[in-house]
Amino acid sequence: MKYRRFGKLDWKVSALGFGAMRFPTIGTDRTIDEVEAIRMMRYAIDNGVNYLDTGYHYCDGRSEIIVGEALKDGYREKVRLATKMPIRDAASPKDLDKIFNDQLAKLQTDHIDFYLFHGLRKESWSDVKELNAIDWAEKKMADGRIGHLGFSFHDTFEVLKEILDDYDGWTFFQMQYNYIDTESSPRTPGEKGLKYAAEKGLGVVVMKPVQGGNLAVKPPKEVEALLKSSKIDRSPVDLALQWVWNQPEVSLALSGMSTMNQVIDNIRSADHSGPGILTRAKLKSISSIRKAFLSHGFIGCTGCRYCQPCPQGVTIPEILAFYNDYYKNQDDSPKRQETRKQYEEIVNSGAGADKCIRCGRCEDACPQNLPIRSLLSRANTSLRQT
């Protein structure tokens, strides 16, 4: 395992962090395979991963419990543990205490090494200030129950700069970053945000380095042609990870792994990572690949499922995945026809985009700030064309 500087701390973090959000499941009801999840986390730790990230609402509230079980038998002492405060769930400082104490109990620990305010945007930053949540967190740091304070983030560079400049006590922050999401947008501060935080001495934790799995799937023909012509001899996942690790400002890349093979492959990639290992020619090729993705219907849905359940039963992540696949294929391709057929099955089951009543709950919950109502409408029109 390779290790990297974590901001100003006198401690080095593994290049790969384990994101405890996409555990393996069993059956159609998405029941978590807890035995396998624990085995995967312990394998990662045994092979050098020393940063484990979870969250209060991950896996319908089960993630912290499973992580707590995985960190028994001496594993807690081998990692730095990160979890998150869902600020929008708290109406008062008493709620902060209630949630935090619940997290300690579920994780079976007496302290959190890296504690984050979850999913800050402009609006939730106002909630942090109204709750005096930083004062609350500083008291927890003073009594040893929180090691370092940070936040995960889903907004523009301008909002990030405001948050970073408002408080000097941040140790680290977590952002979405990959070779698709390089520009400031409502879901990420982009490269500009990465560099600004690093200049302030923060550790930068990158989430969704493979765009929630979108960069792991078989690419459209245009992208495949670019990969072949550029002679990039890496798998799509390894290429995406190495692009992130290539940048010295990045402290670590989190991966939400759902199979043991993914854990093994990602550890192997981390073993060969480092700042500046990609040549100028390869970086130029990746830039061309990015443009190709963006010109062929790439949708920034990462499948996090925060939009679920929909009150009308619309299976939003699945529909957006079909819509994305639809635009990655030629007009007359068999794949497009198969995608339409699969979507029609969703419609017939009563879970299609035609059931959307545009209530907007999904958009309020979406950490990517996607215009889901508009995307669903467009998906329904495109996928049901004859």
C-alpha cells in the first residue's frame, strides 16, 4: 500500500480508503451480506488500508453497525475511523448529542478520528451556524471524542471558499472528484476547489473517483476507440483511480466497494499509484475521453439512492441508468432497443417515469443537484419512442 500526506497532520493515510456505503447485498430486497462486508473490510485493513469512512444514514442506517462489528478483534486500533453528522436531521444542539451518541454506540467506540458535517451546501452551512454546531464539535474535540473536524461537500467553488474562509479549524474536507467532474458545478468545486483547500493545508478526501461506477462500465464506441488509439493499457477503474492519485493535492481516494474482487483490484491499483505517474500524453488522452463521455449523454447520477424511496414508486436510479445507456449507443443499435424494452418493463410494473408527479423530493435529496424531474421526463420520452 502507498501512503500519502494528509494535510498538515503528522500522519500518512493509505492512498485507498474504504467507503462503507455500497456493501454487497443478497436477494432482490437488497439485504446486506454482513458476513461478506466484514470480510471485505478486514481484508482491506490487513492489506494496508488505514482509513474507513461511513455515515449515519448509509445503508438505511446499517452501515455504522456493520462497521462497528468489523472493527472488533483489534481492528479498531488499525484504522482511522470517519463518520458524518447529518446536519439537516438536527433541530437543536440536543439533537446533535443524540445522533452522535447513537453513532458511538453503533460503531462500538468511544471516539471518532475524523468527523464530518455531512453533505454541506450553502443552505446547510447556514444550518451549521444556526445550531452553533462548530462550538458543539470543538467541545467534543476538547474531551477527546472527536479527533479532527471536517465536512463532505456538494456545491460550487464559491460556496466552498466561503466555508473554508469562515472557519480556520478545519483539518480536512471530502469532495467528489474524477476526470469527468473537473469543473466547478452545483455538485463539486472541481479542480479549483481541490487546489484551494490543499493550499490552506487541508487533507483532501476524494469521493466518487470512478463517478459512482459510471467510469467502470464498458464505454461507448467513441471512448473505446480513444482508449485503443492512446494505447492506455489500464482497466477503466484503474485509469480513473490513477488520474485522481496523479494529483499531489489529493490525500486519498475513497471507494465504495461491493465485492471482494473490487477490494483486491483497488488495493492492487493503490500499490502502483503516486503523484505525477501519468505522462503528459496520457493526460491529454484522458481529456479527450472526458469530452467524448460528455458528448454522448453522460449523466452524473452515481446511484447513491438518496432519492429513494420515491412516494410514487418511481425507480429513479434505474431509469437514469437506462437513459445514460441509451445515449451511449447508436440510434439503430440492438443495445438501444434492449434498453427500451427493459424500460418498458419498468413502466408496466408501475415504477416508470410516467408516474412522476414532480413533487421535487428527489431533487432535495440528490447530493449531485441533478434536475431529476426534467431528466425523468426526457427519459420517458426518449425511451418510449417507437
